[in-house]
Amino acid sequence: MFRNIGAPRPGLKKAMAEDFERIVRDYQDKIFRLAFSMLGDHAAAEEAAQDALVRIWRGLPGFRGASSLSTWIYAITRNTCLSARGRRGLAADSLEEPAARIAVEMRVAKAWSAAAAPDAAALLDRLPAKYRAVVALFYMQEKSYDEVARMLDLPIGTVKTYLFRARQSLSEELARERVKKGEA
Amino acid sequence: MACPDFDELIRQGPNGHAGHCDECRALWDAWTEVDEAFESAFAGVAAPPKMAPAVRARIARELGIRRPSILPEALDLIGWAAVLALLAIMLPHLLLRFGAALAGAG
């Protein structure tokens, strides 16, 4: 796979186009999910994912395989998203940045009702910023800790800890509210 | 009965301690609900179908900007080559005529 990358030879342009098509086919969903988890907005995620793919295409002739292809692709996507966050006036720092409020497009006016099923956007909104991308991506990536860790460039232990703490805190809060509601 | 730690409770599932402790049962139910809410919101999220064609169009535009047609340059080259060839053919005749005209005048 990707035998053409880093092998200058006649027909490189065609080979590069084929490699790029393969990247689009294999990674477009993952790039979009990563962007969506970091930006929390469908339109912004699509724009950032497009930008990332164009950057990948531009960088493809220079890619020599120093890191794995997926590592390189995810790094470009993360940097593109951080720039997009900067442009949108959101904290452009990193996932470690504490409790910045990220706009969540999916947020509906629905408050967290103790009776109704909890809304994912409202749940995400209750989490510190550093947990949000991890949680959203975990469910988008079919609950693969390994994939989430690689996509966000976090140690797998950190991903597991963030996920557990996030779900624990939300469950405890929800259960408390349910009990309170039941007592009232 | 002492309630187990949260992670132990989750590990045991609904048939463990949560099966006979109302508070822990509520916690287990909330965990499941949170899990289901996220799963239904995020599972299956994929890139919009129009994204890949849009990327290809952007790249095609960029390639168009980067590499302008060589036709104008080629025509320019042909034109200049023709002018030089014409000069090369005509110059000896012109010089001969000029020389003859000078000799006639002298």
C-alpha cells in the first residue's frame, strides 16, 4: 500500500494521484470525525477536513514515511483544526486546555431533563473541554481506544482515563438528579 | 452492604451489586443511558458525500493556477524564431544592396 510514496520515478504524478485517491477513500471519514470532534460543528468540520485533505495532497510529494501515513494524516488534520479554532475565536491551544466552552452545533435548547433521555450535546456540554473530543471520537470510532489515541495523539491510558472520568461524572450527575426528582 | 467503587460497579454490571441496591442500580442505569445517548448521536458519523468531490475540485483549481498553459509561450517562441529566420535570410541581401547603393553614390 502506498508503494509510490517517496519513490521518485517517471509517472510520479499519476502515481501520486492514485495514492491521494486511496487516502481520500480510506481516510475521509476519519479525518471528518476528528475534525468534528475537535470543532463540534458539522459545517466547520467539513471545511477543516477539506483543508486538511488539500494540505495532505500538497505535502504528499514530500512525505518520506518518517512516521506512519496515518500519524502524518492525523497530525495535519489536528493542526488544521487548531488553526480553524483560532480563526473562529475559540481557544486554539490544545485538548489539554481546561474547560473552554466549545460551541456544539448539535446543542438543542433542550435542557437536561431529569425525566427525558439525556441529550448527547447537553451531556457533552457538561464536560470539560479536554474530555469532549475524546468522548465524541470514541463513539464515532466504534469505541476503539487505540484509534482515538492515535487520532488525538494521546497516550492510550489518558484516553481510557478521560473516558471513564467523563462517563462516571455524567452518570453520577444524572443518577443524582433522577433520585432528587424521584424524592420531590 | 457496602457499595463497591464505581469501576467495580460497572464491571459487575446490572446483575451484580446494582441488582439489589437501588442507588447503585440508578447509577448503573444512568451509565447505560449516557452510553446509549452518545452512541446514538455519534455512531456512524461519516464525511458528507460531497466532501471528496469538493476536495478534488479545489485541487484541480489549484493545479490550473499553478500550471498555466504553455501554448502562449510556444506561440511566442515560434513567432520570434520566424522573425530571426526572416532576418537571417534578408540581411545578406539588404547588406549587398546597401553596399551597392554606397558604391553608386561614391
